[in-house]
Amino acid sequence: MLAGVLAGAVPAQAQEEGVLVSGPWMRFIMPSRPAAGYFTLSNHTAQPRTLVGADSPACGRLMLHRSLTSNGVDRMTMMQDIDVPAHGKVVFSPGGYHLMCVSPSAAMIPGHSVPVTLHFKDGGAVMASFPVRGVTGK
């Protein structure tokens, strides 16, 4: 199964019932710059979930981040956790929540996919295959 995830054959593989990762992708700029991960995280359960981290063998470190614009100034902040409401969703997109992939590995190649595991406060996890795209998102 790991070979299928690495090859991008599995768009999202949930280990948690009722939690779904959709539309995942990584934006890769160059090896010396962080990559960013985007997706929609849906919670189809009656209980809120709290995302507390992520990891990938394709990243030296993978962190939860949020971009904000305040008084015309763009800034990025690291998030300790992100709440996903019951029967709700959180969108990770350019200019908002995203995964920050510091020190992308040689596996981060546009046209390929990399595995990402999302970790929740209650100990649960969801794994998904993130297709890698170039700087323009294509």
C-alpha cells in the first residue's frame, strides 16, 4: 500500500472514520525554499476534531501555519492546533491555513506525489497523498 501512496494512486487514505482530506496538493518552489501544502479537511462526525500536527518523509519538518493580512501587512504565524467543527470543514489554501514544509527532500518533484500524515489531539491520524505542483500551482 505504501508504494501506491508514494506513486499517487491513493488520493486520500483515512484511518479516522468520518474525517476526509480532499483536493490535497503541495506547492514546490525550489529545494532551498519551503514548500506549502493545501487541502480541505472535512469532519463528518458529531464531534469536533483538533488538528495538532503533520509529518511527511518528504519534509525535514512539516508545520501548521496561517497567513494573515493586517493593516496591509502580510504575515505568517505558526499554529499549535486548528479546530475542525463537527459536521464542518477547514480549507487550507494560499493566503490562509497551510502546511509549511521546511527542507523539502529530493522526493518533492512536480508531477509526483508525497505522503502526508495529519495528527489529531485525540491521537487519531489521517494519511493522504499530496500531488506536487510547481510554483504556479500547475
